[in-house]
Amino acid sequence: MHIDRTLTRRMLAASAALMMVCGGASGAFAEQAAKPSPKDHKTTPGGQYSPSLDMLKDATIEIPGRKPGDPVMTAEEFTKARQIYFERCAGCHGVLRKGATGKALTPDLTRKLGFDYLMNFITYGSPGGMPNWGTSGDLSKEEVDMMARYLLIDPPQPPEFGMPDIKATWKVLIPVDKRPTKKENDIDIDNLFAVTLRDAGKVALIDGASKKIAVTLESGYAVHISRMSASGRYLFTIGRDGKINLIDLWMKTPATVAEIKIGAEARSVETSKAKGFEDKYAIAGAYWPPQYVIMDGATLEPLSVVNTRGMTVDTQEYHPEPRVASIMASHYKPEFVVNVKETGQILMVNYQDIKNLQVTTVGAERFLHDGGFDRSGRYVLVAANARNKIAVVDTKESKLVKLVETGGQTPHPGRGANIEHPKYGPVWVTSHLGDETVSMIGTDPEKHPEHAWKVVQNVKGQGGGSLFVKSHPKSKHLYVDTTLNTEAEISSLVAVFRIADLAQDNPKYEVLPIGQWSGIAEGQRRVVQGEYNREGDEVWFSVWNSKNQDSAIVVVDDKTLKLKTVIKDKSIVTPTGKFNVYNTRKDVY
């Protein structure tokens, strides 16, 4: 059968980000790798993932390019490939391989592309954000071959993970009545950074003033985000394996006081912020199973689990895997803003009465991912990244305001950046995975109604592969990373725009050699996620290397754009997200 090679290249190039930052490995998966599949196909609590291998027994799939007599895939290869897929691929392409940020990888599509094409694409990546797994050294030639074959067979489906399974993982390590009644340490908590040590399965708490590690704590695998309680006392981390750690920052040495696992794979956690509900509840969303869980804010006791399966917002078709991508807490009413990726539904979950949960469903756009508040704290802007749109939601009125076309390919804002534009007033900024576009959306419907909820300006950054933009109310700069750019040198640099220069038609940016400043000579030196300190005069960047190579955190003086400090330690392994306590709990970005 003839295949349009240009079309297939575009299809796979738009699969933006089969990426380290998106992939999600479960610790439970790793534990299960050496265990045989149960004969009755049942699983036990705790997120075990042991699909039947019966499908391989009589497999007759012909793989283009395979040698005569070669097996399609052995049971050992299947187990290993399944593990790699969950670690590297599922975050973007879905557990069932139906696609989201990345394109669908179901066998009806992959068999048309063919074995050789899949091999080359996994090896070399694309400028659209797909990492070069083979040439980067993350996967061996044999593993690339194995993954190409894995994508040609039907995807296995993990088990469900309901309330009995969740409760079985819940542990209160230090009861509330045994915790401090006042702060017992001299840590400046508001200027503390929670730093994800991805491949170590840990979180480092680093003092913002001294730049020293206060403590390193065990966490879930590859913590995706850290969130603060409204009071600033408790830190919540969630790993991609669905494990939540509740850390008490008042203790003499901060420590985990409770933990729970809310699914097999997860990305989001948040806490209640509405007046009268400070520190009362926490919520977490899972990628698998597709659900969210509301918990007690001081103990993590699971109170309610809600499935998100349902109809897509556009075609009104049933989707079996609508993952919870991101969650924000309204400042106006007791509601969580729950963004459901595959259906395009934004759920305004009112937590005033947990036993009689009220949910307002806002139809937005499919493939919702990340986002954040405008500077007023009233409006949430969320990227429907595979549709190249931003959904704007009014958290005061609990309704959709507008869907905004960004003009770029695959927006990935993180929380975004709020700046005061010299021509257009308050704007919210996103960069893109798929191209160099940096888009600015007006956010002030009262004083600047002519610019509100429109892209008022697009500027060009260094290229595709950007994951985060960053600014601060006290800063004169806008920072744009290019973490997943396939050019190693570009992935180690950060572009900086002077906000005052944005009044120009074609504003230029300054390039900061963050990777070079780190002093790291080996590896790709990917630079990711700028985060300001509380004062807004420093920006911290992670220099993210492979787990067996040196990584670092580079601190930049925001006023001079000069190197200030490099934080290195043997314990700093693959640092990714960094979350300043004050900025995180106050939604300052």
C-alpha cells in the first residue's frame, strides 16, 4: 500500500513530546516486571499492572522489515517494552495509545507507518518536540527496535483502582495531634524551593537564601508538581506513579506525615484555597484510571473518588481514558478547576459539601493540558495543546469565557507567565512545543476590553520544544526555555525578552548559556523551568542530564541577567520542576 511519506512525517512530528517530562513510570509497574501474569488475570490492590500475555501466544502480526522466523515479541520483551512505554510515552500518547499531546499510536495507524519508519522516528526524534531517544543514548538500538515492534501490537489495559485500593495505600505516619503546634525550625519557608529529583524518586527542599539543601525526602516516582496548602505549612507532592506525600514544613526537620496512592499514573494535586476552607481539603487527578480523588487536607484520608469517563466535547463520543491533566483551586468560591484532557471538559468541583458533591461541567476543547491564572486570580487559562487553543474560564462565574487560537503549534505554558505589556496591558503568555511561537493573550476585560481574550502579539523564540515561560510582577524580563529542542545546544539555552522591548514589531531576545554556566561538560544539558524566588530578583533553572551524569541548578540574577550561583550536589539527580513556596501558594507567575 502506498503511503504519503510527507503526511506520515507530519503526523509523527505533531506527536510533540514523547518526552521525559511527560512520561510516567509507576513504581508498582517496576515491581511487577519480574512477576508472572496471574492465571486468572486478576490483580491485587496497589496499582499492579500485569496484563495477560495470551495475545502473544498465537500472534501472527507481520512486521515490515523483520527477519523470517523472528518472534513478534517475546514475553520478556513485552514486559520491558511495556515498562519503557509507561516511563517515556504514556504521558503524551495515553495508556491506551489513543493520543492527546502526542498523536494516537494504535496498531491501525502504526502498521501503516511501518517498522522502519517507527525505528527512525524513535531514534532521531523531530523538531516538533519528539525526543531523539536513540541518538541521545536514552534507549539502545535494541530497545528502539523493541519499542517499534511494541507499537505494532495491541496496547494492554491496566486494572482499575477504586476506593478499596486507594484506602489500602493510605498511611498516616505522624497523627495530627503529634505534630508541632508552632514552627520548630529556622527555615524561611516562604523562600523555600521544592525541587523534583526525577529519577531518584526524591524531592529536595533548598533554602532560597543560602542555596543549601535543607533536607532530601523520599517521594513518588518522578514528582510532577509540588503544591502548597493555603497556610504555607504543608507541602504536597505527587509522583507519576500516583503517590502523594504530605510534608509538614513546621517540623524541626521537615518530613512526610502522610502518604497515599490515588492511581497507577498521575500528574496533578491541589489544595483548597477558598476563605473558610484553607488547608481543609486536597484533590489529586489520575491519568490511570481516569479519575480524581478528594482527600482530607491534614491526613490525606480519601473522602471521594470520581470517575471522569464520558463523552467528548466536540463529537459527543464516548472516551475510555479521559485523564485529569491539571487542577487549580478557585480563589473566589470553594471550587476546584479540574481539566480533563481527552474529553475537553473542565469540571468546576464544589467541595463545600463532599457528601453531596456538586460539579459544573464546562465544555471547552479536547486535549486540555496545563495552565494557570491571570494576574487577577479570577481567570484560568488552560492549553488544549493538540488543538492549538487556550481555554479561558471565569472562576467567579464558573463558565467558559472564550477559546483562543494561539497561532502556534502545541502550546505548553506550564502555569504561563503574566506580564504588563507596554502596548496591550496585562497579558498571559505561553510558548509552544511544536514551533518557535511565543503567544500573548490580553487578560483585562475591564480596562483593556479591546484586547481581552485575544492574541495581541506573537513573537519568535529559539525554536520548538519549549516547555515553560516565566516572569514575575517585579521583573522586567520574560524567560522562554527550549528543553525538548532536538538541537543539543539550543536545549541548553534560555531566551530572555525585555518586556519593554515587546512594544517593537520584531523584538529580539538575549540568549543565556545556562548549560555552559552549569560547568557540566558531558551529556545533553537540557535546561528546564525557570522559577523565581520570593523577592522576584532571582530565577532558578534546572540543568537536566541523564541520571548517571551530573545535573545542576543555575541561579540567574534577574536584574543583570548574569550568573549568580550554581547549585551542585551528588543528591541532585535529574532535577526538573522547582516550586517556590510563596509563589506557588499565591499563584504568582
